[in-house]
Amino acid sequence: MAINRQIGLFLVAVLATGFASASGALLTAESKQRMKKESFGKTSDNQEVDLYTLTNKNGVEARIITYGGILVSLKTPDRNGNLG
């Protein structure tokens, strides 16, 4: 499980950097870009799994868990700004 968590955290870091680079800014509190961490649960061997939510300034949201770097959800705004 430790390797899955390390891979997951690495992928979250890479994607966070990509989100920031794609929009030309760093993830900061001043911008509309953000990264939020919360608990997703535990594995059968009692290892914590975290959920990271990455949002860029255009409203694109990716939710990734640290268990193997699995993409749980990807939302993008449509032409009217509604997430889907």
C-alpha cells in the first residue's frame, strides 16, 4: 500500500503542477485556483486514503485519490458555465 500511496501523491503533485502551468499561474489563495485535501477512507489494511480536489481558474475540477493516483471525478464547465 505504501507504494500505491507514493504513486498517488506523486500523480497529485504532477497534476497540480500541470493545472497551474496550463493556466499560466501557480495554485495560490489569491487566484481562483485551489487544491483541497480531505479523507477518502481507509483500505482493508487500515491505510489512510486521501482525496485531492484540484480546481483551475476556468472551473475545471479533478478529484484524485492517493490509492494509486486514481482519477475519481473530472468536471468541466459547459458553454453556459455549468459543471458537467
